[in-house]
Amino acid sequence: MRTLKKYLFVSTIIALFFSANLLKAEIISAANTSDLRIHIYKELVDILKSPVWLNFQDKNLKGETEVTICVCRTGKIMLKSIEGENQVLNNMVSHKFNSLNLWTATNFADNNFSFKVVSK
């Protein structure tokens, strides 16, 4: 009986944890591809305005980075590639964008968006 209670308690905690992750997903609604591009652009701008994470010891975030973002078949908006000479800037943008939980409608699946990030 005691192990059954522990099992139910652990199962409940795990279920609550996974449901909390699903609830914090940000769903981007867009009428067309250009609207979706604008929404993704605004998310990138918000990333660059937020403070630098503490795990970056080198604060040299100057440079240019080419960011490619794609929409998966499920509607998840993911970072496809990031290219630039400043690896610290690349890592910062990559970590911050991947920490977002962005979703959209599945009719935008297989769309790619490219952005040039210039940090001064």
C-alpha cells in the first residue's frame, strides 16, 4: 500500500511537470507567411534586447550572424542554422532562441526564414 501511494505521488508530479511545459508554449498565429516572418523577427529582436545570460564569460557580442529558422511539419518553430564569425554571439542567439517554445499552424510547415543579426 505504501509503494502504491509513492507510485501515485511520483506519477502525479511527473504529469504536472509535463503539463506545465506544454502550457508555457507560445503559439504564434499568423494570417500568411509574411505575418509569420514579422512575428519571428520580433522574437529575435526580443532575444537581443534581453540581458546576456551569466554562462557567457566573454561579453564580446559584436558582429554579424546569419540565422535560418524553419517551421517543422508539426508546427514547431526551430532554429535551423546559425552562421557568423563571432561564436559567442552565435551561441547566445542559439541558446536563447532554443529556450523559446514557439509554435504555429501546420499550414506553414517547411517554410524557412533567414535573418541577418547585426550586434554593435
